[in-house]
Amino acid sequence: MRGSVDSPARRRAAVVAHARLAARWLVAGTAALVLAGCATVGGGSADGGWPMVPSKRSAAAGAATTAGGAAVRRAGDVGAGRLPAPVVEDPNPPEQVGGADYEDLFDRIRAGYRLPEVEHPRIDQQVRFYTARPEYLDRVFERAERYLYYIVGELEARGMPLELAMLPVVESAYNPYAYSRARAAGLWQFIPPTAALYQVRVNWWQDGRRDVVDSTRAALDYLEKLNAQFGGDWWLSLAAYNCGEGCVSRAIERNRAAGLPTDYWSLRLPEETRNYVPKLIAMARVVGEPEAFELGFAPIANVPYFQRVEVGSQIDLRLAARLAGVTEDELHALNPAFNRWATDPDGPHHLLVPFTTAPQFADAIARLSAEQRMPLERHVVRPGDAVTSLAKARDVPAAAIKRLNGLTSTKLTVGDEIVLPASSIAPLRANLVIEGESPASLAAAQSKKRARVYVVKRGDTLWSIAKKNDMGVRELATLNGLSPQATLPAGKRLKVSSGGTRVASTSGAEAGTRKAGTRTAKSADSARRVSYVVRSGDTLHRISRQFAVSVAQLKEWNRLSDAAIRPGQRIVVLIDGRRDVGG
């Protein structure tokens, strides 16, 4: 960090062009060797941790080669099933982005700074924090090297300030596996309701909040929406990304009513939000002028780190890593959304692979049949076998086995032959936080659900009870299935919130579950109205879980007499304003 010319990152940047050119030639013969043994997938890294810095080996060095002489059928051959041809996509098409004149990505970022200059003691405090920790900054930007070129290109394509490329430093320390006690996940730290609102897929197979491409799209969509809402004021927009637009809007109204200024620096906001914007400004300032703080950032080559390849169907990730010529850990670092050792059968069917190996990877994938992409074994049904028991034994959902065999029920006939996954589709790592399964996520969800009971006294109103319990009137009414204008009989028992917690934006998150302080969320005077478009496969139960509301509430808000909904239908969801946060 402090200008060492012999740092690994500096050496890596200096030779990256030569290494990538050599990798194209080195991997040319890898795919054919791997395909000879593609029906046997196994192995895995002996390292149980997450090596979050990019691999220093050449793209071909980690490729596994096996023998076995298995026949390779091209997609479309008889018996192989016709699969779409893989497509290599440029993550940032040249016509959409700039910065080609810069060798160092940091220089390109500095040239794209657009936010106004501002001085404030809270910014100075955060600058001192960062500059006192050069080793921490080294680790953060070694992790960021995988993702930063893509994020910068997306910001440029939208005409957004490139200081926003520092936001994942504040949010997650550029760790896509970061998970907070408030159930926020990924580089951009989305909580489940906001993820659902921006069409980010979270299910048994994957958590799109960790997906580099999808989460970046959602985060920038949300930031653009906030910026429009707050009249182009980026400080207010960023504050709203942290604590919610309702929180910021109420603070503005309080100041306006009191005749006070309504800029970000004058508002009375939660302590975390008061420090959030200064953290981003401080990080941008340190990156913008490192020499002023006696720091020297190792350059990051201004070239794509990955390309996206549409593979067309579900695939075993261990096989994909071999075909891409990288370790399994490196493939998962590029595709951190996946919870299992296989991609989601419902898609999206794409993978991010190193830029240099993408053409060879696509060519190798094109030679595989569907059966080779997801190795299967044939099983003769025995007495006592059931879809549920077979699924449990292989750690897969029963629905996956039903789909593989075209079954409409979980019953099996003794003597019939079915197909099952040939290898485990277990969680990728024991320390990976999977929403709704891992102890960390279950504990976080439970703490959010915890509520107390209040017994109504004579003279109580929803307003007085909400005020006593630091809640909004509509929030209290929604929690209890009441109209905000409802009258309350003495003795009625109401559920009242115990106060949610949300992990503060990290400046020191390093891996797994983030370590940071918590705060009590401030009240929301009104719920936020969301128009949700029903997708294929949605049910009211599934939507209610996505938005943390009840099926009964969905029926009431939409005047539904039964649970039948159809794709394309718009339904109203009321989200507590204090939970509608992105960071």
C-alpha cells in the first residue's frame, strides 16, 4: 500500500497483459483433455476457507485433466438433447463505456469523479480511520480486483459518479459473501424485501444478492431511483440507500417545519447514516489523492477480469471449473451467488469466467450433452423408496428429482428406473451463509420477527400505542391486521415491534458474517406501497415470505377472495418504510 514497488498486486498488474495473452495459448488444449473425463466430477480444494484474493497462477495452471476415454457428444447429437449454443458476452461493451486511455483502473475512476467537494469534521474522522489501516485497504482492493472493472463500466454506462464504485467498500469491504445480522447480503448489502422488489432471485439454489452482475444492476437501479426522488442530491440519495427513503423524507419534513436547512449535513438522522456518507467521501478522497496521505495504491489493470458465458442449461460447478481452467474456489468467487455445487435448473443459465478463458470455455461447453453437464446415475426403485427419502439422501429438493424424471407426484413404483444426481449438490462450504438455512440467517430472521404483546388500556389509540413503542401508526395497524383508523376496545392484545436491528455499514468486514454495531431502527410513519408483478411459479405464500408479510395481508390489500394469482398480474404490497433499505 505504501508505494512498495515489489507488492504482489503491483507485480500482477505489470504482467497481466502478458499473462492473459499466454493463457489464451495455454488453455487451447485444456478443454479436450477435460472432456475425456467429464462424466467424473469430484475433488475440490483442500482449503476449507475462502481465498478471496484472485489466484496468482495462470488461467491454465489450475486446470484438471483426467483420463477415461468417455465419448463426447456435441449438443444436438442423437440422444444428447438439443441445447442452445453457448454465447460469450462482453461484460462492458466498448461502445457503452469509456476509459480506454487509462492503464490503471484507479486513474479511470479518478477521472470520473463527479460529486461536489465538501468539508466536514465527520469526513476528516473517516479519512483518519482509513489512512491508519493501509493493510486493510490492500486486502479490500485485492478482493475488488475481480469486480471493480465491471462496476466502473456499469456506472459509466449510466452516467453516474465513479465515486460510487467505492460504495461496496463501505457496505461490504468488497466481500460478496458478507452477511449482516439484519439479513443484508452481498457486495451491495440488500435485505430480502428490497431484493424481491428489484427482482433479485433468492432461493434454494442461489442468492442473487451475491451475484456480481444482478446485484450491481439492482443497486444502481435503486440508487438512480433515489437520486431522482431527491432531486439529484447524491448525499440525500446515499443516506436513503442506508436508512430508507422514508427516514430521510421525514427528517427533511421536520427541518422544513422548523425553518431549518434541509441538506444532508443539517438533518437529524440515525448515527449510522450520519457516518455513512462521510465514509464514502473519505474513501473516495483517499483513492483520489493517495499521495496526500503517504499511501500508494497498487495499480489494477484497466482490462476486463471476467466475461459472462451463457451456457444454456444447468451445470455442475466442479465440471465448469475444470472446463474454465480455474480452481473451484476461483470459479465460486466469480459466481458467489450459488449455494450448491450446481446452478439453478430454472436459470439464469450463465457463468462468469476469466476473460482469457471464456472462448475456450464456451467451446468446451458446446461439446457437452445435458447429461454430461449434470452427471446422473440410474436408480432402480426398491421397496421403501420415495422421492422424499431419495432427495434427503442426496441433499437435493424433492422437486429437483421430480423434475429430472417428469414426475407429477412423490410416489414411485418398485422396479421402475429413475435418474438421480450422480454427485452431491450440497452447500458449497460449511461457512457459507444460506438464507433460511444457516444458523446466522435463521437467528437474524428470528430476531426480526420477535414481537411483544401490548394489552390495550382505556383511552388508548393506535397513535398513542405506536408512539409508546417507537412505531408508525400504519406499521402497528398492518402488524395486527387493522385499519389505521380502527378503534380499540380495552383488553385487546396487540403485537408491537421489539425494534429491529441492522448491522452498521462496515469499514472492517472481512469474511462471512459481518462484525459491526447494531442500531434500533427508527419508526416509519407510513408503509411504502409496492406494485409487484407476479412471475411464473409465484404463489401468495412465496410472495408473502419474500416481503415478510402474511398471506392474509396480501389478500386484504388486493381484495383477493382466494389464493389464485396469475403471471403478469400486479399486486400491492405494503412494506414498512424502515425496512426498505439497500445498504
